[in-house]
Amino acid sequence: MTGGAAAARGTGAGAGALAVLLASVLWGTTGTAATFAPGVGPLAIGAAAMGLGGLLQAAVAGRRIVRSRHRLAARWPTVLVGGAGVALYPLAFYTSMHLAGVAVGTVVSIGSAPPASALIERLADGRRLSRRWLAGAALGLAGTALLCAAEATGGGATGTASAGRTVLGVGLGLVAGVTYAGYAWAAHRLITRDVPARAAMGAVFGLGGLMLLPVLAATGAPLLASWTNAGVGLYMALVPMFTGYVLFGFGLARIPVSAATTLSLLEPAVAAVLAVLVVGEELPALGWAGVGLVLACLAVLTAPTPRRTRSRVRDGAAPRRAQPSSSLIAETRASPDC
């Protein structure tokens, strides 16, 4: 690989990582936004957010989906896996937050996604995990564990929750993490199999949105009970879900799934900070230490490292200089329409 190609590849990885981080910031606002519509149940919130957001993604990518219909049809099992993950994730995620509290639900759901995605990549794609990813993931998971512990020791809302509700909420958080990893892997696999990124994301999220319509029809009446509730539903669909997943699709075209889901550990940190600043919850020192570890995880994963190239020095020629390289992307090759 030439120095120019290596530099361009590293730049693409950096842009992909930045897109995932921006998406994570938007996703981190969902728990706080949901508190402004207390009369709307978690199933309705999840169905409205991911269902309407997914259908909007499909509508915007409609022409690309039509042009890629034969490629998508040839990979229908992957599309189906992704769509099912999109449909199940918000139902498990928002119910987890409802039962176990915003911080614990978010931490368990997002914190369990990186190991789940790594396992999926290992089993399905044979991808090996780098030491740098392992170090970054360890920091991130330790940080999310501290955030969870801070919440459990009285930093947030779970002090009033029964043990049974909390356990069920944590269990649903694990389901959310696995389904998140599943649809991220499915979208990434389509993108790296010559399906344009927008077509892949539109097909997967559009199918998931269709699956969520019956849930929205059965539970969504409170969303129309007031302008505030309707505004929360529209915000969730348009900003965290539609815009966030457009950014996430851009990132998946440039970095591996395990890296993307690890970078999304920023989401619970953002959620915890917003819970303090907007909702008025208290975050003890243990929680702030967890936020610090999550930020350290992101620094480890996104900091560029020099790639040393071995070259023989002949006729007094100077060796080539090391090129900057991002560890977040190594084998990802995407269709150019991203």
C-alpha cells in the first residue's frame, strides 16, 4: 500500500469514527427526552422512535434501494436478521430503562454490545481482535460498570426500583445489546458486500420500521394526547434515530462493527451527564470516574498511531517515513455510495 493510500484510508477511518461518536451523542439524549413524556410507555416510545425513523430512512434511500434490489434480494437472510434486530432493540432498550432506570438501562444495553459484536464478527467473519481494541474495550466496559454501580448505590432512579424490576431490566438490556450488535453487523455486512451504505441502512431499518408498526398502533395513542408527547416522539424519530443512524451508517462503511459499537460507549456517558444537567439526577464520584474511563476508551481507540513500513535502503535512498494509521479500520471496504 502506498503512503497516499494509507493516509487516505486513515482519514476515512477517522471520519467514520467521528460519525459514530456524533451519533452516540444524539443517542445519549433519548433517555432525557423520554422523561418529558412520562405518560407514554416504553413500547410506544421505542416503536415511534425506531419505527418512524426507520421508515424515514427507507423513504430517503428509496431510489438506492430500488437500484440495489437484486443485491439485497440475494442477501435476504442478512436483511432479515438486521430488520429483526432493529425491531427488537428499541422495545428491549426502552423497557430496560423503564424498569432499571435510565443510567442502568443505557449502560447495560450499550455496554454489552461491544463484546456481542466482537463475538459475532469472530464467529461469522473470522475477524481477530487487536490488543488495542481489547484495551479500549476493557476501559470502556469498566467505565460503564462504574456508571452502573454509581446508579445502583443511589446516584439515580433505581434506588426505588424493586430487585425484580431491576433484574428484569438488566436482562432486557442484555437483549438490547445483542440485537444492537446484530443489526449493526448485518448492515456492515451488506455494505462490505457491494450494497451502497444508504441502500443497506434504508433496507434494514425500513424492514424493522414495518415490523414495529403494529406495536406503534397498539401502544401509541398517548403520543397524540398532548403536543409535548407528540414533540418528544417526533424528536426521537428525526434526531437520534434518523440523523443518528445516517451518521452510524456512514461510520459502518469505514470502520469494523466491533470498533463502532465500542465507540458508541460514549452514549451512556452522555446520558449520565444529561441526567445530571437536565433531569436533576445526582452522579456521585464513582459515576464521574466511569465517565472518565469511557473517555479514555475513546482516546485509545481513536488516537492515530504511526505505521512503520519496512523497506530496504538501496543506493543511499532514504527509508520511507511512517504513515499515520487509525487502528479502527483495517479490512473494511465499502461500496462508494455512502
